[in-house]
Amino acid sequence: MKKKFLIGYAVAAVIALLAFEYAFWSNGFTYLEKQSEAGYLTQAELLRDILLEEDVRGVFPVNEELKAFAEHYGEKYNIRITIIDENGQVLGDSKGAGQVMSNHLDREEVQKALSGESNSVIRRSSTFGMDYCYCAVPLRTDGFQGVIRTAIPMEELKNMDDEFFRSTVLAMVILLLLALSLTMYFRKYVSAVRAVEKQRREFVSNVTHELKTPLTSIRGFVETLKNGAMEEPDCAERFLDIIDIETERLGNLIDDTLFLSEIESKKDVRQEPCDVNEVIQEVLDLLAPKVKPHVRLIFTPDPGVRPFTCNRDRIKQLVINLVDNGLKATEFGAVTIVCRSTPKDLVLEVADTGIGMEAEQTERIFERFYRVDKGRSREQGGTGLGLSIVKHIVELYKGTIQVKSRPGEGSEFRVELPYYS
């Protein structure tokens, strides 16, 4: 349906363009012809007046004088001048044809001029293969009656006609290219809309699934407690601990979902210079209780780090998610944080010595709800949104994020945020 609409639009646009071009050029060309004819006719009348004013009244029968007049003014004004008597014979011609020219008595413009009417006509010359404007005016004295005629090629109008045709073709080509580009853009737009809609459906489906899992678990244990497990202190305490864990997981999922939605809105009006070293230290203090016995958190503040203008909470969340991700993946070794400034960027690197990832996994880790090890992630309370939030925060500040990882050797995340974003 949309494709047919675009094709119809292109066809209608071409038809409208052609109709406009035809109407414009048809009226415009007619107007130019009329204006040209009027100007040329005035020119012929002026030549007639010049001829009559010259001292040639007594020499009209002398063809040589008429030939000289025609040749002189024909060369001067770059037009063809022909002097014809009342019998249609050519007495003088600026082209020097003279007597060899055929009788002109049957020419329309000559007949009208002999009857006393100055007139002009445009017709094609079979001799020169070009349209000419023939202007004929009556030439009368006491001893002579005839016609002075000028012939002017309509070459300029023809060139304008050709140029207009080329312009019309060019306009049609541009219009078709525009229609094609619009078609491609519309196709990309439709694809993007479909992709967004698909992501929305997947997101709703995933959120629903992720919410139902802890809710189902909580409901099951509550039901068990109500059915008598409360009477067994050890069992009741274990079930309540599980309910507490699932409740926390549910709260984290809701918080992350809302946070991600907030970031995706691209609204971040609270920006101020931020001491990133200080933010990192706050994150390390916050996550210290999560550090396993055989894992170290390593961070040495670099005093050369310049303040970064941002929303402090956003950067803090970015660091929390990267460090927390490293702590969850690492059983032995260390999670190392490095923060430094380059002339253009703030660079943040978080490396761990954890389980690592395969190459195909690193390509998907920023997808929402994607987990490298689903069982391990659920066991540790992960929501599957942490790295997706990191990616969105990085994009919010027009930065880039890269990840290097090898199974069994750990992973390294490198974030670069431009200072003038």
C-alpha cells in the first residue's frame, strides 16, 4: 500500500511538472514570438523610412542603388533585407542574390504589404532549414511601388526552446531522483519503525517474564508459609530469606527498567562539572560489601583527570554497573579501574580476571536482558539491564564503549567520553 502511494506520488508529480512546463512554455513562447515579431516589424519600418529619406527617389529604377542599400544595412544590422517591386521581382538583396531569386509575388507577407499593410509572419525556410520572421512593409513613392522585406532567423528562440527542453528533462530527472530518495528514506523509516516496534514487543515480553519469575517465587513461598511452614522456624527463616532476595531482585529490575526508560528519553538537563575520581571512590565504597574474599578492587586516582561536565548520577550509575559486572564475573583475582584524561576524551577502563566471554557473546552483551551465563546471573541477582544502561549512558554523552574478552582470562571495558559533547 505504501509502495503504491509513493509510486502514485512520483507519477502525479511528473505529470504536474509536465503540465506546468507545457502551460508555461506554450504561453511564454507565444509571448516571446509576438514580442519579437513586433520588434522586427518596427525595424523594417525604420529601414523603409531611412530608404525614403535618402536621396534615392530619382534612382529607384536603378537596381544597383537598391542593392547597395540592402547590402549596407543588412551587414550593419546582421539581417537579410530584400527590396521587391509590385510584380514580385527582387530588385535588391543583402545576400547579393538579386535576379537569380524566384518571384516573390505569391509570398503572404509580400501580398499584404503590396495592399498597404505592414505585417510579419514566421515560417520555416526550406533553403536554410530554419524558422525565419519575415517582416514586409509597403514602399511607395511617386515613381515606385513595392515592398521592403526583412528576414531574421529565430535562432535565439530555438536555442531557448532547446534549453527549456533540456531544463525540463533535468527537472524530471531531479524529481525522479528525489522520489527515489524519498522511497528509500521511507523504506528505511518503515524498517526503523518496525525494528523499534519489534524491540518494544520484545522488551515488554522480557520485562513481563522477568517480573513474573520473582513474583511467582514469592507467591509460592508465601503460600507455603501460610500452609504451615511458619510453624517450622528453620524452614520459615529460609523461605523468608528467599522472599527477601526475590523482592530485592524485583525492586532492582523495576529500578533498572525505569532508569533505562529515563535515559532513552535523551533528557539530561542537570549537568555540571564532575570530579570523576571522587565518583569512582564513592562507587567502590558502595560495592565493598559485594567484594568476594579472593577478589581485590584496585583503583589509583589520577590527579590529572579533568572534571567532566555531566549528570553526576548518570556517571555514577555507569561506573556502578561496570564494576558490579566485573565483581559478579570474578571469583579470584582483581577488578581494576583506571580513569584518565586525554586532550579530547575522558577515558574509563574497567578490567576483571573473571570468566571472560566468547567473541559472539561480546557482540550481544549490550542487548537488554542478555546474559552470558543465565544461571549465574540469576543466582547473583542480575537484571540483564546493567550493560544496556551503560551503553545508553555512553551514547547520551556521544561517547564510545569497547570490550575485549577471552574465556577464562577476563574482560576489559573501555569507555571514551568526549569533553565537548
